Amino acid sequence: MQKKGNKYGTHRVIAPKGVLPQPADKLDNNMDEIYDNEILIDVQTLNIDSASFTQIEEQAGGDKAKIAEIMLGIVEKQGKHRNPVTGSGGMLLGTVEKIGDALIGKTDLKVGDKIATLVSLSLTPLRIDKIKEIRADVDQVDIDGKAILFESGIYAKIPADLPEKLALSALDVAGAPAQTAKLVKPGDTVLIIGAGGKSGMLCCYEAKKRAGITGKVIGLCHSQKSTERLQKLGFCDYVFSADATQPVPVMEKIAELTNGEMCDITINNVNITDTEMTSILCTKNDGLVYFFSMATSFTKAALGAEGVGSDVTMIVGNGYTKGHAEITLQELRECEALRKIFTELYA
């Protein structure tokens, strides 16, 4: 008889008692027995959140053995992979190994299904038995291990028409393009910071689709390489490279590109700190800033906007929005250029 579990997974919290799995310091990651409302996953690949992987790689000095050591240490201490510096996790790809008794008939999953979890590794009980390969260029780590998906956890079945690694890389950032689809209206001027990265390219495509011919999409990239890549894709009306941690020069450039009107919406996708003020200053006073970046400081954004007298609406990037997996995978299906570049870079 399986033990009865809580919908949100509080039964796996060891410390501190009474909190949910995400803010918890330690989770029970014993996989020998599962609770009646859990799904046991045989894990194949961890897709580490970009801000988290960047921080771990820097801490390790780029040494793969050291990266593995840091990751194993995080999981050993917490029973999950929540980066102690960034607080963020990532998601995983794996195969359904067992389904709790209470979920049989209530889930569309069956044993053997290949899925990507769409909830953060920062709340997912995880056991790593072996790190097999680290693909630092795409923030992916192949492992032998197990994980638990709670009853409230969301997931996507890996579609038959897309390669696994390709689907995983896109689903990792599915919240960003799906939120973009909901926020951008015809005629909007949209700035995307970190536009040359994974979530950035998807957001540029979606923003152009939604803003239409009367709108304008501006892409800010970090490197010359990502700038050229985005220019070739043709999703943006204007692409430039700049240091997003320098608000004034970027604001001046945006003022020049928009005849001083600034942007209706700014979407921040970077994986580094200190880009809050750039996002705020480039946005109209009654505009909207969407912080998808996990490197965002709520304090810096809130106090910074107040400090410059800006009345922008700021949205915290919730990685989930209804239909986000379908919207994102559909982008790869309908845009050949996007699919090709994602295959080259991430699959």
C-alpha cells in the first residue's frame, strides 16, 4: 500500500517543515518507494537554467569535472537541483517509470512515455547516480538518475515529429514566447533584451508575428555572433549589440530608434545580473516590462523604477502560462529557419 502524498509535494519536504518544495532547503529524494500521487521518472537529461549554468560554469572555471562536482554537491545537500546562488533550477527529460496508484486513470501518462517536466528542478526531488556528459554550450547534462513529478506538476510529452533534444531545449524556455504571444498587440514597439539567445529568438519570432507590419521589434544582443545570427533570421526590424548592464547608452540608442517614443513592451531574457534599469529606461512610462530572466532582482527593479520616476508595469516571468508548451513547439514546426538554427545550436 503506497503512502498518501500531498498534491503540492509537501510530504517530501524535510526542512524547514511547513514550506513548499521550491523554497525548502532539503527534500527527501529517496526513490525506493513512491507516494500514491507521484510519478517516478527515469532521468536522461537535465536542462539547467541558463543563469544557473552560467554561474556554475564560472565557479568551476570552465572545468567539466568541477561542474559535475558542484552539481552533485547541490543535489546531495538539498535532494534537488536548486542553485544556491541564483535560486533557479531548470527542467528534465526522462521516461515514466512508475505511476502512483491514486493517479491511475487521472493522468494521460503511461509507463514508458518520454516526457519533459515543465516545473523547475528547484522543486523536483532528484537523485543523480552518475553524470555521463556535460554539454556546456547548451546547458544540458546527461545523467543516470531518478526524479519525482508531483501531482500538481506539469509536463509535456515529447512529440514524435521533433528530435528529443530539440524539443527539450525549446520547452525549457516555453514560458517566454508564450507570454510574449499574450502580451504583444498589433502596432506595439517591442524591445527584446538577450534577443540572440534561446528564449530571445523564440520571443522575437512571436513578437513580430503579434506586432504585425504596423509594429516594430528591436533585438538587443550581447555578442557580434548572436547579432549576426538574429539579423539573418529576419524576425526583427532592427538588431544591435550592446552591454545590457549599461542603461544610459542603451536607452539613448532606443530613443534614437523610436524617435524618442521608447518601447511599449520590453522583454528581458538575459542570464546575467544588473539589467533591470536598462529594461525600465527603454520602456514608455505607461509601458510594460516582462522579466523572464532568472537573474532579475525584484528589489533593484522596484526601487530602480521608483528612483527614476517610471510608472512601468513589471511582470515577473512565470515560466508557466496556459498552452505554453504547444505554442513553443508550434513555432519550431511553422518556422523552418528557427527550427534549423535550434537544431544546429541545441540538438
